[in-house]
Amino acid sequence: MTFTPVIAGLAQYTQSRQAPNPLDPLGLMALTSRAAIEDSGCARLLKAIDAVFVANIVSWTYGDVCKQLAQNLGINSKDNRYSSIGGNTPQKFVNEAALAIETGKAKAVLITGAEAAYALRRADKGQISLTWPPKTEPLYYWDEEKPGFTDTEAVYEVFAPSLAYAYLENALRAAKNRGLAEHEKLMGNICERLSKIASANPYSWDKTPHSAEEITSPGSQNRMIGYPYTMRMSANIHVDQSASIIITSSQLADELGIAASKLVFPTGGATLENIWFVTQRPTLHDAPALKEAARLALEQSGAKIEEISFFDFYSCFPWAVEAAWDALLLKEDDPRPISVTGGLPYFGGPGSNYSLHAICAAAEKIRENPQHKALVTALGWYNTKWSVGVYGAKPGRHPFVEVNTGPIQQQLLKGALPEPEPNPTGALKVETYAIVHDQTGLPQRATAIGRLENGRRALARVKGEPDLFARLEKEELVGATGRVSQDKESGLNWVVLER
């Protein structure tokens, strides 16, 4: 027998910034898990849960968080999954849970996650004392745990999100042949749209609506962190937030008496990866894995992109929204909402679990209007892991069977470049770059990714002083050339730009 997966219960929670005794992530997950049961209107659904999937937690760690949560809730879970780091995890978990439900391998799956980074920061500042359980290393990860960058990439700033995505953003701007001011305006407009949505969301961490000019203009409260990104363009992980959903079958939901108006169907989903390391990708601006995952998810659901009522595009930085437009062949002025939450800079970016909030919010909107359909994109590491989901008030055209993504994934990984040249010499043509700023917002150094005359890629720091780096923020550096060599004492590659 084939079962039809549905979301039967959901909940979100944002902890008060002034909470005198803030809950730890496990406590937050227990709270939203119980609230999701209550949302379903059926207390008996709790005992049907036989699988617990938890998104990676950065702010606090537990030995076996799935088992501890199951014990806290009083359920017997036979399938526990704790993920490695990755913002694509919630949507990937939905895809996996839907398949488990459809094939009868699970009756009900609890998907949850939480972060309490803000509370931890308060404690580090001595403002509060935490009574959380001891921090212990996870005993296992359900999926492969591997770093998102190489040692060499880390040396040249391809490791902090704000800098890794700055490389992608500058590459995309150049690929679109946009001027610096034109592209800054586009980024500001994206973020202003997100901020406006967040301002009306009761779960948002930042409910202050910010204008595009406020977002793009550096200042004491909005310093530049990695050109072209200011703080207000960047995901905010310093939040205390949790979300939970329960996926079961429409058959069990009917048997338990859960109202049909509560049920939201995951109608299509796919997960794919780009070439893992940024510097080994032939192109640095696009997201082929997202394009293919979205195509597969839409095909499975039977929906056309024109039928989607609203989106939640992962929005750690403006680049992720721009990449979604390109992957889905959408125009930048498409009037449909680009987020149902307000995005990671304003709603909040609770680590790997952000997109579960997006899924909750999308499901709530579909409950309000069953004619609506939603598409959610979820992203892990640096344009590395993509998961896409389509949702509606009715089952999709095709069963939620496992799509054989193997051949597509193999094709996406073809053409990987060798690791960058460790000891480059000669002419270097800049493909993209990032400019690093200090805590006061002043430019400190610039780093570049480029191609040598033999076609090999290389990374290097730009030789110069802060006034040069400030000037480079007013000029297009992509396409510039210089002479690159390695300093033997430091082991760093340096490029002297031709002016």
C-alpha cells in the first residue's frame, strides 16, 4: 500500500531577548514539538511519531539529541537522524520523511531544530547565568560530515560566509555586466523587500522595516563586513528560535480525526549538490544544482512555475535570491513574494534550521488559502548543497517516490577543476574578489580568485594599503590583471594589480 505524506502539525517559537532563564535548544525543540502536536488538534498523533529528525545545532551540542528529545516527549522513535551542518537540511529532511511515510517505513516523523545563540551571547557577556545541560559532542551524524572549504580556501577568506558569498556576489555582478552602483541598488531592493515582510511577521527577530538606502549605506550600526555586504545584508545567527513540523500520512491523519483543513502536502522535492569546493567550480556565479533540483521538484509536483503563489528563497545574502531568480528563469521584478518569513537577515538565521520556519510559514499560508502553492529553496555551505520543496493543499501529480538523481548529480560534478595552483607566478586575471573589513568597518585587505595564463586557477591577496582597498570598492576589479607570486617567508600568494 502506498501512503500520501502530509504535514499535519507545525509550530514556531522565538524566545524573548529578555528571557531571564532562556531555554536551551533542546528545551526550545521540546516546546515547539508539543506545540506542533497541539496545532494538529490530535494529542494521539504524539504516540504515532516513530522517527525524529533534528537539524544540526551550532549554539549547543548534545550526545544524542534525537534520543533525548524523544525521551522528553515520551515517544518511542526507531529512526533518529541528526544532520551535519547545512541550511538545506530541513527541506532535505522533508523529502526524506515524505518518502519514509509513502513507503510505510514510518508512521509519523517529527522534524525539528533550534538555536539559542543570542542567549549564549548574553551569558558570555555576564548578563545571565545559564542552567543548561552539559555540552557534549554529538555521538553521530546521519549524513556525511565534511568541511565546506579547503585549508587553502580558508587562508584566502573562502570560509566565513560573508566573505565566501562576497566572492559569489562579485562574480555574479560581473557576469551580469552590471555596474557597481546598479548592483548595489538591486541588493538593497532585495533586502528591503525581505525587511518589509519580516516587519509583519510576529516570529521575526528584527521587526524594524529598513529601507534599501539604510541597508546598503555603511555606518556605525551597519558596518561593512565583506565588500559588497553590510551587516544588514547578512544572515543573523544570533537568535533564539525553534520550529517543528510533523509529517504523517493522509490515511493516518483521517483515522486520527485530524481536520482536512490542517493538512498541507509536500508535492515535490529534490536535493542536489554543486561541485563541493568553490575554487574547483568552472564558474563562480551560478547554481546549477539549484536549477536542476527546482526542475525535478516542480516536475514531481506537476506544478508549473507560473502556478506558484509565493516563494521562500534562501536569503543568507542577496546572492542566494539572485541565484534563485536565475535558476527558475524569473525576472527580478516578479511580483510574487520572495519570502514568507522575512529572510535570514531580518526574520533570523537560526543555523541549519532556518528553512523549517519557511516551511511552517508556507504551510500556514496554504491553510489560509488552499488555492496557493509554494516553492522553498534551502541552501547549505557556500552554494554547495541545495534542497527544494513544493507544497500545496492537494497531493502532487506524481507520488512522492524517490527520484533517481544519480545521473544528474554525476553530471553536475563533471568538469571540476584541479585545486588552485599553490605556487603561482606570472599574469593573473581576476575572476572575483572579496574585501575584508575590520570591526570598525574599515577595509583591511583584499583577496582575489583568478586565472593564470595556462588556465589554472589561483588565489592571492592584493598587494596594497587600506586606501587602495577602499578605492577598489568604487571600481570593477573583475577582469583586472596583475602579477602574482608567492612570498616564501609567509607562504602567501600576492598579486600586484596593473593600474
